[in-house]
Amino acid sequence: MAYRREQRLVKQLERHLRKRGHDVTRQALTLPDGTELRTDLFDHDTGLLVEAKASADRAAVRMAIGQLVDYRRHVHPAPDLCAVLLPERPTSDLVELLDALDVALVWSSGSRFRDNRGGALV
């Protein structure tokens, strides 16, 4: 169930960014041991690597951070910035955690998206 909510959120952001003229894709990553991973979204115009979660709770945000740290080592071209995509703005403590790690935040706000970078990402 959470996977479907994440994918719906990713698809909504993908449509939003494409309407703004952005080239967005998922990237398939093959690790040295043969493991295959897929990113949720990569915006080629801004160099933004996005990991989505169906919840804005601490466990989900921490999982997204770990996935981004892992993925960014294998994404080519290397991302300029990583972001966590959430269905709502998380608590201020989690926003501070993301800021401290220089990980951007994008969240759904009704039919729109917002970010913690002054709207530069959405």
C-alpha cells in the first residue's frame, strides 16, 4: 500500500515538472555486485535526485536519507542536489535534519507542490 502511495506522489510530481518543461526520468542503477536499484525521480534540468516516501514520519524520512546517500554514489551524471518527496510537510525537527544534511524537501500541498528552497525545485 505504501509503495502505491509513493508512486502516485512521484507520478504527480513528474507530471508537474514535465508541464514546466523539465526532463525527468527514473534511473536504473546496477551496483558492482549486480544488485539493481531504481531511483524514484531524477530531474535532468536541475540535477535533482528525489526519493519519495508515503509518510512524513521520522522513520520514513530517515529511510529516504539513507537511500539518497546510497543512490547518489551511482547516479550519472552525479546529482547536484538530493530531495525527499513527502505527502505533507514533516515536523520542524525533521526539516532541520534535512537542512543540516543539505537534503532538500518537496511536499504535496493540495494540488500543488512546495519545497524548502523558495520554490526553486517545483
